[in-house]
Amino acid sequence: MARLRRKLDRPVAWIQKRARAWAKRRQGIDPDPVVLHRRRTYIFPTGLGLGFGLVLFAMLLASMNYNSSMGFGLTFLLAGIGLVSMHWCHQNLVGLKLRGYTVKPAFAGQSLALELIVENPSRGARYELGFACEDQIADPVELEPGDSATVRIELPTRRRGRQPVSGIRVFTRFPFSLFTCWTWLHPELSGVVYPKPAVPAEPPPPDSTDVGGAQDDRRGEDDFAGLRAFRPGDSPRHVAWKAAARDGELLVKQFAGTDVTTHWMDWDALEGMDPEARLSKLCRWIIDAHSEGHAYGLRLPASHFPPAIGRRHRHRCLTALAEYPGSPRG
């Protein structure tokens, strides 16, 4: 039975792939934002809807055979409900506004988080809105008039590098699940998959320096020396609020007389290791240094990142590891 099911799924998957490719050629790359109009939405009966139509046809034949007015009335009433259901299913999708496509990075083996914002600018509510990408389906969304919601789809990953997003399917079966109305979104999106970190072992190689000389901390608060990541227990008056408003990360001001530990993550320091093992080790060192609030730099054969701190620096370094040339292991 499982083998038969797989054989039946193959032509269905092939048809869906061809239909999605045809829709992409017809629509092109979608901008941000995009509004769903009637020309790009498609509707088709579900399995339940086909069964409902066959039952109506049988009822019509029976009513004609027995000349039953009650049978005719019930048949036409149910047919009218089916037509209204088709209209509302299509209307439930048309007019939606989608924007803010983002793909948050992840480590190999974890899930990329694809997020987008869906808005309902119409005066009617929208029900049972579904979103899918690469066979991964998000939780259904319902929107009141003027409301918006953030949709999150988890995409599995297997190896480091850039992972493109093939397309987003937006669909609905409201009401009664007799019809399914859907459309495809094709934004230019890709997610960064960092290398899988090595298991925690020895700490990264340090290079400790004394910033500003050995001055007394109480008298050195006028001599700004740099920023570091916020740690529990730090004084709020030392927080760099302007940098936090700009970057979205709490950073603490350091003043003269404080020791700043700087790490250099050097590709050549791991000589003799497999390239993927080197990337995993460097990834682990960057994670540990960032969590400790230490400054760190990265040296690769074709790129160089001077010491810094913060989430942006962490993302730049990990992205360089993810996009390092070579064929990653599966």
C-alpha cells in the first residue's frame, strides 16, 4: 500500500511542480509588498467537493426518475450552497496584502525561519488562511478587518551555505472545504545556513590587551575605550542606549583601565584538519566568544574581519564561514 501511494504521489508532485513553474513564468518575481488580485489566484474542487458534486448528480437523476419536486428542491438548494461556497472561497483570498519577507539564519541541521506579514485591508474578515513552503505548512491564520499577522514557516536544513526559497503557497478552503483557492509567491529570498558548530572543547585562543593603560576605574570613566555585550548585573548607566536603538542589541560602554580580551579565529591555526571540521571549529569559537562578550576577529584564506563585537559582527563572520568555497558534506 505504501509503495502504491508513493507511485500515485509522483505524478501529483510532478504536476504541482510544473504548475508552479508555469505560474512563476506568468507572474515573474514578486515585489515586496504584493497584493493578491483575481488574475493570480486559482480555484479547484477538493476531493470532498468532487464527491459532493457526484452526490448532487445522483440526486438530480433520482429526482428526474421519480419526478420528485422535493428532490429537485433539495438538489438545487445544495447546488446553490456549493456555488456560494466557491465564491466565498475565492473571495477569502483575493485582496490580501503580503509584505516583509525575511529568512532568519540557522545552523546546519536546524530550521530556517521564513517569516512574512499578511494584512487584511478589506472590510470583511478572512478565515483559515494557510501558508506552505517546501512541504512545510504554517499554522492557519484568521484576520479581522484591518488586522495583520506574522506567519512563520520552519524550513529544514541539511548543509551550510545559501538555501534559496523556491516559492510560498498561500491557500484557503473556507468555507466547507469543497474548494481550494491558492496562489504562489515568488520573492527573491534565500537563507544563510551556518556550519554546524563543533562540540564545546577548548576555548578560542585569546590575545588579552589592556585598553587605555592601567588606570583606576573610578577615575577613568571619562576615557571611553569601546563597547562590549551586555551581561547580567551591568549598571544601566553604562548601557549605550543610542547603539541599542540603532542595532537592537544592548551594549555596555567600557572605559580606560578595563581589560578587553580579544580572540583571533585563524584558519591557519587549525592546520591538518578537514576543511569542514575547521569551519565547525571556527563556528564554535565565534559562538563562545560572542556569548562571553569578548571581541574577536576572523582570518580566512580569502577574507579578513578585524576584531569587533555585536550581533552584526557575529552574523558577518558566520556568514563568511557558511559561504566558504567548497562542497559541504551532507
